[in-house]
Amino acid sequence: MHTIKRAAELSGLPVATVRAWERRYAVVAPQRTESGYRLYDEPAIRALAMMKSLVAAGWSPKQAAEETRRRLAASPSAGGVDGQPDPAVATSGTDVFVEAAARLDAAALARLLDEAFARGSFESVVDGWLMPALRVVGEAWADGRISVAGEHMVSYAVQRRLAAAYEAAAHRAEGPRVIVGLPPGTHHELGLLAFAVAARRAGLATVYVGADLPAQDWAAAVAADGAVCAVLAVPTPDDLEALRVVVENLRENQPDLMIAVGGSMQDRSPADCLPLGHDLSGAAARLAAALAQVPATKE
């Protein structure tokens, strides 16, 4: 169970918005302590994150709340042996994630990922559960609750799952061509790979070039692919200078190229870059809308 402050952090919403959505749209019904404080469980976090993604994609709050309730009601409830609740569902999914990493239990981690992605759309699961869970794993590694080996096991398991989703979405990728990757020296790629999946699912023809791509290779990749857009991410302040170098190099070679940026430091990217925002479905929709304005004759 989480306090309203923690629920807001996990769902990516301001505390005031959590209260407003609860009061106006009844999208969540938190429990109350004897002192009257709200407590939110994992399904409530998932509902808030799902509604946030829908609003970011252009739904009105009222419509998003109705759709969130519909999707959650349609999701099959998981059960265990003899009708007992599955421990991965009864316990906080994020807690199970950390516990599996601490034990180096790859099978438990795989089961948890399977169950999570079976409960909703790719975008809602990544926004509402996976990315918050990965942040908690990072905190657990920092304070010694899991080892470097456990953190690596989680990263590779998630990367494999995202790569499979990326390949599965290839049949949808018939729209504008987009190169997606990270600047030189940047290695935190799970968020950007998840975005590449969402972009393909939104109909964009993405080519994912991965982490740590040298600046000169960015221009070569864009030219070779005939891309109309390059998407990069800046997860940390240390990545900003590398981003600047890539952007300058691309501008020298293709002045009219659209350059979009995600990641936690995107608001500090060069002024002529398009910030994509911090939620997956909204970012993919924002890029697709921007590319729809590119003249059809542009190659």
C-alpha cells in the first residue's frame, strides 16, 4: 500500500491531480487509515497511470476515466492453485520484482513480466508499472538491497522483452521513417527502446540503433535510411553535452531534419529539438502528429 505522495510519484501525476481524479471521476477508491490518510494499492496505481496515458493521448478526463474503468473491468483476474490468489498479484508487483532480483530468480522475474504484460496494453503496462518498477530496482541497488548481478539480470530480462515487442510490432511500421538511439557515452536505453516499440505500434517506421552511437554515425545512419526524424534520449545531466554534439552534427548535414528528444533531461535539450514528454503513449502520439505535418515530398 502506498501513501498519496508515493502513488503520485509512481503514476507520474501531481498529488492534486490524484485527488481530483478520485473525487470527480471515481477512477480509484483508496483505503483509509484510522487517521483518515489515503492508501493506494497496485491496481489503483495502474488505474491512475492508465488514465494519465489516455489523457496524454488526447482523451478528455471523463472519457479517459470511463475507458480506464472499462479496461480494468475487462482484465482477467489472476488466480493461483486451488483458487488462492497468485502471490505475484496479492503482493505488490514492484516488491516481487525487487525480491526476484535479490534472489537472482530469473524464472520468477519472467513470470512477473508475463503477468504484467497480459493485464493491459503495452503502453499502459510500461507507463503504469514497468518504468516505476525499474526506478525502484535502481533505488534497491543503490541502497544495497540487490546486487549488481541482480540489477543486470533485471535489465537484460526487460531488454529481451522489449526487443521481442519491437520485432512483433514490425508489421505496423509503414509510416514516416525514424532513427531511434542514444548519444555517444549514453547507455540507459530501456526507456528509449520502450518508446521505439510504442512508435512502431503508432505506425512509425522506426530503426532502433541502440546505445552509445558516435556523433558522426548518426548523420550516416539518417542519410542511409532516408529518415525524416531522429529521436534521442537524455536520461541524465551527463548526457546533455553528447546530445548537443549529435544535434550540431546532424544540423550541419541535414538542416531540416526533425530531431525529437525524450528522457528526464529533455527540457534542457537544444531549443530546436522537439521534447516528447514523459509518458510512452503520449510521446508516440506527439511524434506521429508532428511528422504528419512534414511535407509528403520530403525524403
